[in-house]
Amino acid sequence: MERHIFPDGTALTYYLVIKATELVEDLVVFPERMKQHLEVDSRGVWASQLVRIALMKAGVEYEIAYRHTQGLAFRAVDEECHYHEL
């Protein structure tokens, strides 16, 4: 069993490292565009999971925290305002 798993596993890992390297080797990053997307275009909805986790750590049940943060995320998109403001 080990004679097959370890060689196959390491060969697959090597292949994945090569492919990941090729993927990011010529990657061009535009920090200002990324910042605009996170702060403006997404309306801060990406942070809803962090808010839900904070609510749960404060003792709020999962289902209540989930419904509340999801509702605010939908409102932010519908009303075109920032999640943080809501």
C-alpha cells in the first residue's frame, strides 16, 4: 500500500506545485483596483461572514446571526449602500 500511495502522492504534489507556479508566475496585481473592488464595488458584503462569526462568539445562535447578516448583505446590494453603514 505505502509503495503506491507515497510515490503517487508526491508526484501529484509536485505536479500541483508546478501548475500553481505557472498560474501565478505572470500574475499582474493592481492594488488600487483591488482596494476599489473591496471597498466600493462589493459594498463591504465580503465582511458579512466575519460579522456573523463575531456575533456567534458573542453568544448569538448561528441561525439568527446568519439570517441577520444575510439580510443586511442583501439590503446593502439592493439599496446600493455600504454593509458597514447598515
